[in-house]
Amino acid sequence: MKRIIFTCLYLVLFISCSVAAGNDTVSLALELPSVFNNHMVLQRNKEIKIWGKAKQNASVRVAFNNETIETLADNNGRWHIMLPSMPAGGPYRMNVSSGGESVTFSDVLIGDVFIAGGQSNMAFKVGLLTDEDITELKKQADRPNIRYYDVARIVSGGKRLNREDRIWSVCREDKINEWSAIATYFAIELNKAQDVPIGIIGCNHGDSPIGAWISPMSFDSDSDLIKNCILQVEDTDIKSFYRNASSLYNLMLQKILGYPIKGVLWYQGEANGRKPDTYEKLFSTLISDWRNQWNDPELPFIFAQLSAYTVSGEPSNVSWAKLRDAQFRVWRNTPHTMMVTTIDVGTLNDIHPKNKKAVGERFVAAAEHLMYGSDKDEYTGPVFNSMKVRNDTLFISFTHAEKLQVKDNQELLEFEICGSDNVYKPAKAVVGYGMVKLWAEDVKAPVGARYAWRNNPACPNLYNVAGFPAVPFNELLIKE
């Protein structure tokens, strides 16, 4: 087997600093990545890394919020400094100078910064919401303490893009159309709840498999990992820019790598839907990888579990159900993570459901629990806990099941049970005493139960008192 060698591109988009000399513009050597710009949000309560390029061995000075730090560029002109941890605040000005060169950034805030990563459902723009949702969202959009930065995507409509990143913009009605809808809902609600500046860095790409976001170093350290990725395409194929292993890590993530952040918001998995058995390892690797790259072993990850969708050409109708289960296992087995269940807000014939409000708000509930010490009892939906059998009836208990209920008091749907033959049949289901009771006339001595266990469950309607939907599951009875 030929060894696969990953070549890191390490492409970094820089701001070129210049000075006016009469009618001429003179390009200077001092450069910073474009993520450092006017209106940026820097992460509070963490050391703040600032980096860039200057002349070889030149002295570089950074002045910000009554702190001044100097360093020397190395033989290649690269430099970085670490500003001390600071509380939320601003606006401030930052000045970076080297020799006779200088660049100043204004209206800089200190708050909480999140990466909005993944594929097209995270990239889904405010401007693609329903007219009603756009109107309602824009009524809340005058929030100058929310800022958004967008890393340029690589391919769109089958064509290679050569765009620059969209630099930091302030949350206003006329600015948010191009922002991630989920991240915008998240930022507005979190800003209301925490009253600190919020910065969102959009770093996402439609149709991107998870392997595209994993570093070459992780693949080099695990020779079997590449086997779990989706089929690699030839370099001459435009899809190689966003579907091959490490492609988007190199072309997009590297631009912001090291920028201090509070956590990661992640919505991805559709592109891996046909290979669900490999997803758990890949996703676990990505989380570990990014934590290593940010030098933060507890970097919080909040991720969406896939919504309901009718997958074409998939007669078993369970590949996405299996991938959801892989996502669930990552949540259960990886500290400092939270999973957001979206099974009830999917659109069966549209891979891009428009109900992003519910998803954004559920991300906020997860963040408040994981990162802000919220004392709310319910921050996720009911989760399977245990199963007991009595005669021909199963009794299912759940965690996060305060006032377990059926939405709109309708019939409880999407439950199935099986006997020893492992043939699942639709089950009658009722809620009582904080549990779900299941039975089916043609299943005797049931040994297994599952809920919303297909790609496109039409009506998953089990919730807790906080309005969070139950997590899909597929479990067998454990013999005592």
C-alpha cells in the first residue's frame, strides 16, 4: 500500500500594512492575519495570542488595554506575543508596530469567541430563512456587542473561489444576511443571557466530510485513520479542495488556528452519512486534534445531532440513524462536550431545514450548562436510561425526563419493539410515572426497543418539560 503523504499548505491570509508617501503607497513588512482587524472580539479570561510577520529579527511592539509587550521576529520574520488574561470589556484600540511601521485596530472588544464549524447547515445563511423568521430576527439585530468573522470558502457551485475572508462586522439589521443563521440565533440569545460581547468565527464549508477538517499530523500519527475517511478524489477533481483528508484544515482552519476561543459550535455529518460506522473515531479524533492545536485539552465542543431526512438510494433507511448514534457515543465518551438533538426540526425532503431558531436556542442551553455553570435541571432532551420487561410489556426510563410528555397531547409515535427474532414492530406507547410503557400485540416477550430509529422519522414527539426532544436510541434488554 502506498504511503499517503499530506502536504500542509499553511496558507495564511495577511493584512498588508502600508503608508502613504506623497501619491505613492509603499508596502511594508509588518503583517498580521486578517482575523486581527477592526471590530474584532478577543477571548476574555485567557491569554491572548497575537502573531504575524515583520522584517527578519526586527523588534515588534503590541500595545493594548494598558499593556505593552515587545518581542523579536525570528530569522523568517515570524513573531508572536501573549497578552495577559483580561476581563470582558471595550471598546479598545490595539497598536502593533515594528520600526517605522504601524497598524492600529479600533473598536476591539473582549468577550467570548466561538467557532461556528461544520458543513452547510452551519453555513446556512440568515438570508435563506423564511421571510417571517428574517423579519423577526432582524428586529433583534441591533446588538453592537456581537461581531462576526467569516473564513472564505473554497468551492461553490462547482467552481474554485478566490475570495478573501469577510472581516469582522458588527451585528446590525443590514449586516446579518450573510451570517450563519444558527450562529446568529446563538449569539443573540447568549448575549442576552450573559451580557458579554460575543464573537463568532464562521469556519464551515458545504458538503465537507469530517476528515477534511482533521490535521495532517493526526493522520500521520494513525496510519489506519485514513481508511475511515470517505473515498479520496483525484487532485484534478475540484472536490479534492474540500472533501479530501485535511483539505479544509489546510485551506480554512489554519487561517484562524491559535486565535483564542471559548468553544466550538459544530454541525456536520451529512457528508459522512453513508459511512456511519467510521464516524465515531473520526469525530473523536477531530475533537482531540483541535484541542491539541489550540493547546486546550478541555476546549468545549457543542455539536448538533443530525435532523430527520429522507436519504436517496438507501433502502435500509438507517444510515443516518447509525450516524446519530455515533454522535451520541462521542458525547457520552468525550468530556467537555454537549450534543444538541435536532431530530424534530428536520424537513424530510430538504437536507437544509429552515428551523434554525430552535437549533440556535438549544446550542445556547447546552453552552450555558457546559460553559457558564447554569443551574437549570434540563438542558437536553430525555436520554434512554434503562429498560425492564414485565410479561409482554417494556418499561423505559430516561434521564433528563422531568414531566415527560407527548407534544400537543397526541399519540406517542416512533417507538418499535422486537422479540428474540430481532424483527421490529411498531409499538403502542404511553407515558406514565416518568416512564414510557411499550407493547405490541404481535411481539411476545420483547427484548429490544428503539425510538426514531430511521433516517427520516416523521413525527418524533417525546419531550421533557423544557421542550427538548428525546434522543433517538436503539437498545436491547440486559438480562439480570
